[in-house]
Amino acid sequence: MTDSTAQCKTGLLGCLGLSWFFRLLSSSIGQKFVMGLTGLLLCGFLVAHLAGNLLLFAGAEPFNHYAHALHSQWELLALAEFGLVVLFLAHVYLAVTTTIGNYRARRDFYVLKQSKVPGRIIGANSWMFASGSVVLGFVILHLIDLRLGLRSSLHYLPEENFEAPFRNTLAALSDPISRVVYFLGAIILGVHLSHGFASAFQSLGLNHPKYTPLIKIIGKIFGVIIAVGFASIVVFVPGMWR
Amino acid sequence: MNHVASKNLNLTLKIWRQAGPKQPGGLKTYQVRGISTDMSFLEMLDVLNEQLIASGEEPVAFDHDCREGICGTCGVVINGQAHGPDSGTTTCQLHMRRFHDGDTIVIEPWLAKAFPIVRDLIVDRSAFDRIIQAGGFVSVNTGNAPEANTTLVPHHVQQDAMNAAACIGCGACVASCKNASAMLFVSAKVSHLASLPQGQAERSKRVLNMVATMDAEHFGNCTNTGECEAACPAKIKLSNIAQLNREYMKAALLSKE
Amino acid sequence: MVTVADTPLDGRCPDGNIASRWDQRKRDLKLVAPNNKRKYTVIVVGTGLAGGSAAASLAELGYNVLSFCIQDSPRRAHSIAAQGGINAAKNYQNDGDSVWRLFYDTVKGGEWRARESNVYRLATLSTSIIDQCVAQGVPFAREYGGTLTNRSFGGAQVSRTFYCGGQTGQQLLLGAYQAMMRQVSGGGIKLFTRREMLDLVVVDGIARGIVTRDLVTGKYETFVSDAVVLCTGGYGNAYYLSTMAKTCNVTAAWRCHKRGAYFANPCFTQIHPTCIPVSGDHQSKLTLMSESLRNDGRVWVPKTKGDTRSPDQIPEDERDYYLERRYPSYGNLAPRDVSSRAAKERCDAGFGVGPSGMSVYLDFSKAIKEDGESVIREKYGNLFHMYERITDENPYKVPMRIYPAVHYTMGGLWVDYNLQSNLPGLYVLGEANFSDHGANRLGASALMQGLADGYFVIPYTVGDHIATRKVKPISADRPEFHEALEAAKSRTAAILNVKGTHSTEHFHRALGKIMWDHVGMARNEKGLLHAIEQIKTLREQFWHDVKVIGSGETLNQNLEHAGRVADFLEFAELLARDALYRDESCGGHFREEHQTEEGECERNDADFSYVSAWEYQGIGTESILHKEPLTFVDAPFGVRSYK
Ligand SMILES: Cc1cc2nc3c(=O)[nH]c(=O)nc-3n(C[C@H](O)[C@H](O)[C@H](O)COP(=O)(O)OP(=O)(O)OC[C@H]3O[C@@H](n4cnc5c(N)ncnc54)[C@H](O)[C@@H]3O)c2cc1C
Ligand code: HEM
Ligand code: SF4
Ligand code: FES
């Protein structure tokens, strides 16, 4: 079609020559792609976040230094946080819309349903939305606890205090509600990733007989590392530095 | 492995009965006796239907034709599994030796928004035809073809194409998927034609149009559970879906279509 | 007895050099101008290889095509089940093949009962089929270097069969189906699935439309066209047990026959030697094990009668490789009719194996030992898998057990060289016509014929009908349409009204038994006369006693089946009569009265070198026989020996 007026009928994106982009984002595969990409980038964040947080085992000094070093780069940090929020919201938004779409496509449910995948009784993957939702709950509480500092019961130290990062984290980790939610969140996040990690590669079209089996194994290991890593912080750190 | 002598089974069948697309449906219970383990699953249903006719009840409608596992016409969900318990097997090729005396077997039609029920165990799979119609072909008019050996196709490429082309269009992938996704079916055709030199000219257009139609027909998205691959009688591999994703993104981002 | 028409039937073949006859015909055929084509409607009934390829090609030319099939999708036509391959005279193997040799093999394979001109055209077009299919993306098997590869099939000493694993028919059909769907999206084809053709409408002696029943809603409809192309496949299900798909039927062809189209050579039916044996009374369908298996499998029975040892316990020298023994130069690749009879002969003589004694071994142990299991798996994996699923025996370890079964029907509606029946405007393609295989079809030649007819013959010849007869537009309000519609409705209603006590299945099985016992692999006068009487009686019983539940206004598979069985019950009589009248043995038609001392066919060229084309005179009235004489110049009569 060379008639430009005809193209404009498809709206602003059309006029900008971006209707293809709209088509991409509204297609099932485009959405999957974004889901996978955001998921993997969030995984990248998790690795960095876990590495930083493992410093809690090393004690107040190293952790506070790390935290202050991070905060001194505030422009970068703001950018990263903004990026994370976008990734996260995109991931959650698509999770909700595709799950609704998928539910509608199924429409009717079998009276009896059994998996045909050898050895599978209930797979982690049928619970991606459920596990994601638990993670979402965990993340929200986590942000309330530590990013926004909204829970007065935790008795936050003011930010100017050099000890604040460590003390405040410890306060949150010692709170019974947070402990339970964080612990569950970490485990469920691991479950989410044990399927999600390898699945994202499939969604991105990255599949190869030589590498895919490896990616699948790495995905499982990754899930375990994330779960055990974060959960161990919840379990051990408060006791170590009481 | 030598054939085990055949036995006779008495079974309880719970079958989805539905008089028409708009009528309500439900499971109905029937008893069949003396089913030989050498029978195919459909032959067992034949026996039931003869019994129903004799007693004046309308026989159970189920789709079938070749009874050889190739036409893709048959297909029901048996005890919650599309095409029953055997892997790489269509309903017509499933044999009763897979069952035991006294078993209860629940038989339901393919369920999906895109596959409305026609009657009993028969569904309307014409959405698959419309997906192929959107681009699952090579545009070459009769008489236009060059000599067959002009373009060489390496053995392994041919094998990949053949493995993908083996899809029988039965719809078990959709039926078994919690999202009623048709990705395995679509990916089989896209991979088949994308891997061959003859499919190159329309490679981008094909995948864009087929996926657009797939979405418009209300199939769900893929969440990589692998249920389709496990249910597929033609053993179409999940790797085709990865290829579909790749083909689609390449076409969406890089082609002029 | 039989009334024979005075004037011989003319196949209207071009004359002159056989190699240039098709070119000459193409020169003589009238054309329809490109922009005029869209003014004409062509009905194509059937979406198998013949119908699919015809519909696609006609729509590409610009005709308005209306396409009909019984299945829910055109892709499911019976052609999908073809396993072994498709012949073409490409001579890629450099083993001496040529158009002439394919032509000769086909005429000889059919025992000199096919039309030379047609067969030569078929052999010529065979190469273009492969080109066309490859261009569509059909993934034919390849050599490592990327060239196309071939396998051998029965009845040929060259390797000319192209294949896609054990799913050749599937891949070819999907190619045609995809070409069709491309035209559906372009508007050239209107698709009508789950529609059964129940009658042909003839107006002023010209085929002008059809009557169909919508199998989902039960609605009857009429469709008007300028030509009707019938591609409705074979009638093997007259025998109940066959390798045909369950919906294969004679209904469309039979109803055309009742409207005046001649039915040719109905007794030429093919019994395929390698099928999985019947396992019990429940059996609803027989499964073919592709003939290609005989490339590597060896057929044998024990040398001692009633030997019940398991096959691995029977030493080499106590095995009778009877095909290799009787036909040393073709061995296990002897043609189908010959191999089938040889198996029957061994089993009837008491050497058969398996629980019923009605099967022979097809043994791969030698090939597995020589080439390795993986090679065999690549060639036949899906067939072995299918065998194991059905029989619960692993053919990599235990020899397969096989027995002959009805597989293909060479007979069909009579057509001339242009594939037009004696009713102008009615064309018949693929297995539904009688044209190219004579008394026996060679393996891998049906796919070739269906596609040659659809891709490369009908696009030329339909135009000639439209251009020369200057067909005028008509409306479906004509009385002929009403009459046909009412006839179709009342026949279905009559079936529903019988309200008897026996199911359709019962009658179909009973018919099948009569046919297999008396009109099967070996026939004789007494048996045939007996069969004719039995068929008549069964037909009467059917109309008094069939029980079809449900209504005609919904999807009712039982009713569909009953309609088809009703037609089989009429048609079967003609089949048996044709077999009775053809008092010779040739190809798939073996009359026990005419055999050599070694049990081979004894053909009678002096009296029977013609096509029998039957003209309908009413049920219970004997049909009139039209003879189309056959002459053989380029492939002169010979002895059909595979020794
Ligand atoms: C198991 C098996 C294996 C075979 N293997 C080979 C092989 O390897 N090589 C080879 O060359 N040949 C083989 N053959 C033979 C070959 O497959 C068939 O002869 C050929 O495919 C017939 O094609 P067709 O288009 O004429 O008819 P079909 O494919 O039978 O199609 C008939 C079409 O007509 C439609 N139809 C029928 N009746 C009606 C009606 N009343 N109203 C509306 N529509 C109707 C059907 O829906 C269908 O679409 C094999 C056959 C069988 C059974
Ligand atoms: C740190 C947080 C998270 C990480 C690292 C993460 C990671 C991933 C990854 C890698 C995938 C695989 C993507 C694919 O299959 O293409 C995925 C899928 C998914 N995620 Fe998350 N996720 C996170 C949080 C969430 C949240 C909060 C939700 C909210 C509901 C969620 C819901 C889902 C769903 C439903 C899927 C399945 C989508 C599909 O398979 O198509 N995730 N996630
Ligand atoms: S991909 Fe497999 S399950 Fe899906 S339609 Fe094709 S053959 Fe059936
Ligand atoms: S009936 Fe054809 S695949 Fe089952």
C-alpha cells in the first residue's frame, strides 16, 4: 500500500510508520517475546541483587560500604530503578493479560485431565501465574519494608546514618511477617524461575539441539540458587547479627 | 516381544454426549462387555454404538476416517489425555490392550474456544484450515515449476522439513494445552516451509499472516509447558515453536512486510 | 443374457505417433480466454490428490471453483493414507528408465487392459508432477548431496519411485491442499466441507450441477456449474474390510451412473499382498503395510504344513521363500496381484502361519543384519511402529505377518482421453475413473495418475468443453434441479423410514463377506452367480430391515453410512456381473476356470481385449454393455511373466 492516507487510518502509530510495532506487541508471539526478555533481564537483576545481599553474611561493614557505594551513583541507580520498574510492570501486565487470554481460549475444562509429559504430575509451569503472584506480593512487601520505608513498626534508622542500610535490612528480616513472606517469596521465586529461565530462551527463539538441554539444566540450578540464596539470608542473617 | 494372547474386558465408559453446538452436554455412563484386547479404541466405540442402536438410543458421534493414524480426523480425550495414554499415537491406533478389565474410561471431545463442539465427540477444527489459508503454502502455480533437481536440498534439511511436515492436523496439541494454544500446529507448517529453499520467497509474509490468523481465531498463547509435544501423535517437536518464535520476530523486526 | 450395444465405444484418442498424441490433442483443444474464465463455474467433488490438484489448478487459471468433500477438511481425503511413493520416469538413477519404459511397465502390469494413449500420456506427465511437488515444498527423500532419491516398487526393474518416508500420500496431498487453500484465500475456490454429493443434475444431456447434503445440518442444497469434475475415489469398501478409509464410497460415482454415466470395468479390483491380517470379528478396517517393505523384506512360509514353531525356530532350509522360488527375476517385488494369489495359494494349501493360518511372514532379519537396524528404521520406521501398535509384535525382532486385502479399484466411471465421461460436462479423475491401470495397478502409480489428471490434464480439457459447447448460464430453478433434489431427499427419508431391526453395519459386513468369498481374489462362475443372488437378497433385506436411529436434520453418521451401504448394495451386483461376464483371467480379475498349470492368469485377448462400460437400465434390470475395443501397437500383447 503506497497511499499514505490509507496508512494514517491505522492511527498515530501508523502515521509514524510504527504500525508494525503495534502489531508485534499485540501478537501472541510478540508478547511472549517481551515476557521472556523482561523475565531474563529481571533474572539478571536478581543475580546482582543476590550477590549484593549475600554481603549480609559478611557483616555490617562490608554491606554498608556496598550500599553506600551503590547510592553514591544515584543517577545511575535512579535509571536502573526506573528500568526495573518498567521491566517489572511490563512483565506483570503481560502476565495478567496473557493469562486472561489463555483462560478465555481454553474456555471449557475437562472433567478429567492428566498430563502426558512423562513423569509429570503437576509441573511448575502450570503455576507460573500463581507463583508470579506470590512473588508480586513478596516484592510489594519488600519495597514497602525497605525501599519506601513505610512500616513504622520496624523503627528505621534515618538514611543519613551510616549504619542504616544494614540495620534497617536486619529489622525487616527480623519482623515475623516479613520473614515468612520473604522466605516463601524466595522459594516460590525459585520455582518460578526453574521453569521460567529455560522457557524464556524458548520464547526468544533461542533453541538449539546442542545448547537447549544445558539451558534447561542451568534453569533448574538457577532456580535453586536464587531460592536457596535469598531464603538463606532470611533464615540465617537475623540470627547471626542479633 | 511376542504377542500376548488376547483377553476380553468389561468396561465402564463415561462419554460426553451433546446433541448440538448450542445444546447442553454432559457425561453419560455406559457398560460394554467382552471387549477384545486386540480391538482398537474406535472398534470398542463401534461395539458400543451397535449396542446403542440395538437398544434404540442414538449412537455416539465421533470423527474418524483412515483408522491408520494419518488423516488426523479422529481424536478424543481419554481419561484426561488427548489421544489416550500412548505417546505418538492417535486415538484410532490406540488398542484396548492398554486397558484392564473393570476400568472406567472417561471420553471427552477436544475442548477449546477455537474448536466449537459439533456433536458428542466431534468438534469443528476449521480454524486450522483458515490458518493454512493465511499463508501455509508456497505460491507456485501449476506448470511453473523448475526441474526438480535444480535446487539441491541437503539430506538433513530434508529430514528436518519432513519431521515438521509430518503434522496430521489433528488438534491434540490444542486440546491438551491448558491455554488451547495452536503453536505446535502452526510451528510445524512454518518450520517445514522455512527450512526448505522453496519456502524462502514467502518466509516472512507466511509467518506474519499465519500467526495473525492464529491469534484472530482465539487460540491461546504458549507457556512452554510441553503438553502439546507429549500429546502429538506425529511427534512434532517443541523446537519448532522456538523456530516459529524466531521466524516471527525476524519477520516482524527485519522484513519489509 | 447381456445386451451388448451395437456401436463400439470410442475413447476419442488422438492418433499418430504415440509420443506426440498429447501435444496434438492440446493443439486441438479449444481455449477459454483468460478474462472469460471467471465467468464459468466448475464443481470439483473430492479433495484427494485428484480433486485437490484439479481444484487448485483450475482456480489458478481463473475459473470459479466450488470444492466439496465429506471430511471436515480437504486435507483428510483418503489419499493422505498412501505410504510408499509415486512413480516418475526421471531416470535419476541412470538405470535405464524412460517414459517408454514406464509406459510399457504400466501396460504390462495392467495386463493389456488399459488404453495405450492414456498410459503414454501418464508416463510423460509423470516427470512434471515431481517438479511441481518439489516446488510446492513436498519434502521428498534426498541423497546426502541433496539430489532426489528413489526406491523400487513391484512390477518394475528400475528404481523410479519418489517417496517421503512412509507418508508420501500425506505429503503430496498436503502440497495439493496447500495449493488449494491458497486459492481459497484468493477467492478462486469456495470450499464446502462435510458435504456429501448425492446426485448429479443433467440438463439437456449435459452435466450442470450437483445435489449435496450438509452432513452437519442435514440440509440439502443444489449447486449449478458449467462442468462437474468428479474426484471421489475408489469403491473398495464394497468389500467392507479393505485398506480404504471408512468414508470411501461409491455413492457419487454410482449416482452419476444412474444418471447415465457408464461404469467401466468394475470387476478390476486390486488385492494388496502386504496387509496386516484380520485379528477377529471386531475388525473394522485393514491396514496396509506399504509394498516398499518388499524392497528389504522377504516373504516366506514354513516348508512343512501346519508348522507351529515360532519363526526364529524354523531353520533357513525349512523355509519356503515362495516368491523368490516362483518368480526368480522379480522375487519379492513381483506385482501385487501375483504376490497376493501366491500368498492365498500357500495359505489355502495349509502352509499359512499365525493363529488363523491365514498369513505369511515378511521377514526383515536379513536386511537388518546386512544394513543395520538404523537404516531400516529410517526407511520404514513409521510403518514398523504402526505394525507394532496394531499387532503388539516388534517387527525388528519377529517377522511381520501379512495377508492380502482389498486395496484399490482399477474400475470406475468410463472416461474418454479427455477424462470426460459419456455425459458431456462430467469429468472423472483419479481413482474414480477407470482410465490408466487396466486390470491391475502397479504400486506408486495411483498417486501419479491422480496428480497427472488434476494438475496437467483437466486444466486443458475442461476449457474445451466450455468453449466448444458454448454452455449457457442456467439457474437452479430448472425442474431438473428440483427433481434431483427431491430424489436425494426421498432416498434418505426412505432409509429412515424402514425402522427395521438390523444396523447398517450388519448389512455392510454381510455384503463384505459375500464379496470377499465369491468376488475376491479368485472367482468362478458358480460363485459369482451365487453372489449375485445373495446380493439381491441382502439388498431387499436392507430396504425392509435396516435400523437407522436419529433424524436427517442433524449430524447423523449412521444415516450417512446407510446411504453409502445402500449404494454399495446396488453397485456390488454390477461388479459381480462384470466379473461373471469377463470370462478370462487378467490382473486383479482371476477366474479359476482360466489358469495355467502353475496357477497363473490365462488371459483371452481374442475375446476380451476391450473395456466393459456398463449403461444403467434400472435396479433389477440388466445393464447394457458397451465395449471399447483396445488395440496395442506400441506395447504389443505379450505374456505377463515375472519369472
Ligand atoms: C493404505 C493405502 C496406501 C496407498 N499407497 C499408495 C502408494 O504408495 N502409491 C500410490 O500411487 N497409491 C497408493 N494408494 C492408492 C492411492 O492412495 C489412491 O488411489 C489415491 O490417493 C486416490 O486419490 P483420489 O484423489 O482419486 O481419491 P481420494 O483420495 O479417495 O479422495 C476422494 C475424495 O472424494 C470425496 N468424496 C467421496 N465421495 C464423495 C461424495 N459422495 N460427496 C462429496 N465428496 C466425496 C472425499 O471426501 C475425498 O475428498 C494407496 C491406497 C491406500 C488405501
Ligand atoms: C523477580 C521477579 C520475576 C522474575 C525474575 C521473573 C522471571 C520470569 C521468566 C524468566 C519467565 C519466563 C518467560 C517466558 O516463558 O518467556 C517468567 C514467566 C512468567 N512470569 Fe515471571 N518473573 C518475575 C516476577 C513475576 C511476577 C511478579 C509475575 C506476576 C504475576 C510473574 C508472572 C509470570 C507469568 C504468568 C509467566 C508465564 C508466562 C509464560 O510462560 O508465557 N512473574 N517470569
Ligand atoms: S502438531 Fe501434532 S498434535 Fe498438533 S495438530 Fe499436528 S499432529 Fe496433531
Ligand atoms: S482416523 Fe485417521 S488418524 Fe485416526
